[in-house]
Amino acid sequence: MIKRPSDVTAKEQQPIGLASKVIGEELISKIQNLNTQELSWLSGYCMGLLDHRKGTGVDVSSSSVATSAVTATDEATQTKPVLVLYASQTGNAQNIAEKLEQSLSANGIETILKSSLDIKVKELTHYSAVLVAASTHGEGEPPDDAIEFHEALTSKKGAKKRPKLDDVKHAVLGLGDSSYEFFCQTAKDFEQALADSGSVALLEPVLCDVDYDEAADAWVTQVTASLKDYLSSMSGSVVDGAVNTLAVQSESSEQVYDKNNPFTATVETIQRITGQGSPKETYHVEIDISDSGIIYEPGDSLGIIAHNKPELVAEVLSLLSLEASESVTYKGQPTTLQSFLTEKAELTLVNKQSVKSLLEISANDELQKIHDEDFGGFIENHQFVDLLHLAKPTITAQQLVDLLKPINPRLYSISSSLEETPDDVHLTLNHVVTSNRLGQRYGLASHFLTQSLEEGDGVGIFIEKNPKFKLPLGEKPIIMVGPGAGVAPFRAFLQHRDATDNAGKNWLFFGNPYFNTDFLYQVEIQSYLKSGTLSKLDLAFSRDAENGDKVYVQQKLLEKSAEVWQWLEQGAYFYVCGDMHRMAKDVETALLSIIQTQGGKSEAQAKQYLKQLKLDNRYQRDIY
């Protein structure tokens, strides 16, 4: 029997060396790698199993952990726990998975919660059910923590090695954004792979759009009920009766403000920080949060409740020949069409359901082609109003309300530290402007913050925690790669370390088009370099080279390969912030090359090294 530490007296304690002789070094190694929850479940399971086999009368009731390990069903009918698995980029899918784990546990069901980073495909056979909450990142890509597991489960090579899961039930929830072409693709991939492996779904997959709270809560309740019914049918008895729905409490008093209850703050400063002639419009925005009680940490994001620009609303009304004052109903509440379009309707993005709905109202060959063939290309520089230009539908005000998706708050990396600016929160953002043959289009929140609002105006805000993008404890060295507005969280990192007298080494890689017009926060960064807060600085101004060759941050990384490797071997944390489509991928390729060449590793060993950095939270990305 494997005893828990609380069950072992001083006389009974054995060194690991002796234990390994009894049950083998391999098993000891596996046990040592288990997390706290897994160890707790294992201890109770082993006590129950010993009692079942030998009839020894072990008093498992004396342990709350052991009790919870055998109450879900009879030992003979549920010998395997339920796995709640999350694939999460910013923490939303993880939060849902945690709610599900709490709900299942409250209903007496053995449950283990894991990140997709912490499990191998072959381990899925260890569970009676696999319940997945997965977000989709970028253009149909899995979150960083799920890349390896996703490949192992869904690739052609991985498919050949997938275990049979005929005796394993599953349920999948996806988080995504329908304005992207590959909506909830990661969840769809997981659902298909599990089904192909022989697993039978407890219920149909639930694919959530940006406004996911109600659907996610309903999924938690439905999965809990379905799993209880399944376990009851297996045991021939009812498991704990009705579903016990948990009321999940907020983390602390600082969570009072959220997207449904934002704090109305005052905009103090709106300042363009790129010079004349720059190809970018980058702004520094300061927002007053004094007397709000808001608390944030470096790495967190600020949610902005933005409104559509009046000109865009007027264009929609004109195209549809609708009156701004017309009464409509939104979520059961009366309002005017003008108010709805300004404050509630998502007009700056395009989603496939909107295209489909417009096709049902007004057949159009160009619209049909967008839906069937060119959705991904169309959404790059078009908005909902462009669909109206093409479709020219005849539609009522209420039909329009029912067709449109709600505005989702926009999130921006915070570029200040609470220790440095206790009454303010700072943002660094690009004003997004694109053009197409139908007109000029603007980003929702970037235009609202930098063009529509004036200093002194109010804006609804809330803090979005980012637990996967945080400074290390203590004085570990950090390497920060943040070109353009991606420098935002690293300004916060430097402010924080400077204000708290943290002696850890800091190395920044920054890039932008031109030195003269685009060196964001130049004076501050040079001041940190002079004081020693910033240990090293490498700059890549891509369009300044006399020979015309463009130089980017990933090339600067490769130029400093030997030193980057030294820092990694000294325990450095590696951070990336910015564009996910090219920069982040190129930086990761450069990092793998450094690990391989400087560390003398094979390609497979370099990938394993990088995976370990992720497992240790030493490789963190905030990309968009």
C-alpha cells in the first residue's frame, strides 16, 4: 500500500531508495511526477483497492481524500476517474474546465483536471470519460499549450498511434470567434479525433462564440447531468440524485468589475508616439483608475467597452433605408435602433453566420462566393457594412438586430505597473486603418480610444487576468521579444522590476520600421539601460538598412545565439508579445535553432527542450 505522508509515522518512514526496491524505480518516478490532485486521488484509490482485495477493514472514512475517491460509484463500476482537459491560451477555457471539475466533484464523481500540455494521448485510456474545453488561437490553430497534444491526436502520424477509446465517453466545448474562418477548429479537431478513436459522445459538441458565458455554464450543467446518468446506468443505481450546481465565487474583491459590469474611468492622456512619416499610428493612452479599487499585475490586459463610430452607424442605416429612432428589442429589452447599432452591435467584424443569414434574405453570387470560397481573404480588410453594400438586402430593423452579433470587449496588454503608476493604467496600441474598394475601415476600439474619445471623457474598462504571461518570482533573468506595440507588457515588466528594486537581469529585443519615427518609449528605454534595470538591448529597425535588406527581431536573436543560450541555461524566462501570424512563428523557429545549434541537440531534442520551457512556464507568449 502507498501511504500518504499524513499516514506515515516517523518509525514507518522509508527512504526512496528502499521504496524503489519494493515497487520499482520506474513507478516511483511516475508517482513523483504526479500533481497534488492526482496524488490525492491515487492515495484514496489505493486504500479502497487494498480493502477490496484483502478485506483488511482499512478505515478510509478517516480521510476526506479517500472518502471522495470512492463515493462516486461502487469501486467495481468506476475504476477509472474522469479527465477534465483544457487547451487554453488566455485562461478562458481553463476557467470553464475548472468550473466543470468543481461541478463533477460536488456531485461525487472522481475527477482529474489537466492541461493539454501535461498529458500524452496514450494516457486517455486511463479515464472513463474525457471532457475537453478548448480554445482556438489565430487561424484555426491550437493554443500554445496544446500544440503537441493536438498534433499527436490529430495528425496522420498520430492517428496511427491513437489508442482505442471504445470504453471512454467524451464531451467537447470549443471557444472561438466566428469572425475567423476556422471557427472553433481546435475543438472540432478534438471531437473528430476522439470519435475516430471509438469514443462515444455524451452530448453534441458545443461551439461558443465570443459571447460564451451562458452557453459554457449550460454545458457544465449538461455534462454533469449526462455523466451522472451514464455512471448510474453502469452501476445500476442513481448517483447522488439531482445535479448540484456550484456557485463559483469570484477570486477576490478586485474582480467586481468585468465585461458585464465595467468601471467607468476617465481618459487622461491620448498621445501619438510615432513620428511624422511613420507607416504606423501608435498611441500611448493613460486612463485614471483612482478610487476604483482596481488591481492589476504586469502581463494582465485591459478590457475596453468600445462604441461604433457614428459615421459607420449612419452608413448602415442609409444602406438599409432604416430610421435611427425605430424601436427594437435586444435581449428582451426595448431600445432604439440607433442605440443598438452604436453600443451593442458588432459592425467592424464579419462572421460566417451573418453571411449565411444575408444569403437567406437576399441571394447574391458574390456573397455566395465569399461564404463558400473566400471567407478568409474577405475578412482581412472588410467589415459587416461591406456585406450590406454587396447584398443590398431588404430587411426590417428587428431582423437586423437578430442577425448581428454583440460587440465583444477588446483587450489590450497593459503597458504600466501598478507599483509605478498606482492611479493609472497605460496602453500602447496601433490605430487600425484598412481600405477596400468600398471605403476606408477602422478598428473598433483603436479608433474609439484614439479618435472618438477626448481627454477627460469616460470609458468602460475592466481587468482581464492573464495567468500565463507573468514575471517569474524572485530575480530570474528574463528575455523579452516585443516589436512594435508588442513592447507594451515589457514596459510594464521593466517598470515593475525597477519600482520593486528587483536585481534580475532583463534583455529586450525591440523592432519597428524606422529608428527616427518608430523607437517607442526611446527615452524611457535608454534610461533603464543607463540605470542597469535593462541589462541588454537589441534593436531591429527593419527599413533603416542602407542596402535595403530588412532586419527583424528574430534575426537579432540568431545573431546573439550563444548569449541567448547562456541565459536560458542560467534559468532565463523567454517572453514574446505581438503579431501571431508571422513574427511569433519566426521567433519560435529562431529559438528552436538556437537550442539546437548552441545546445548541441537534435531537432527532436530541441523541441523537447522547448516543451520543458513551456511546462516550467519559462516560455510565455501574448500574441494576437
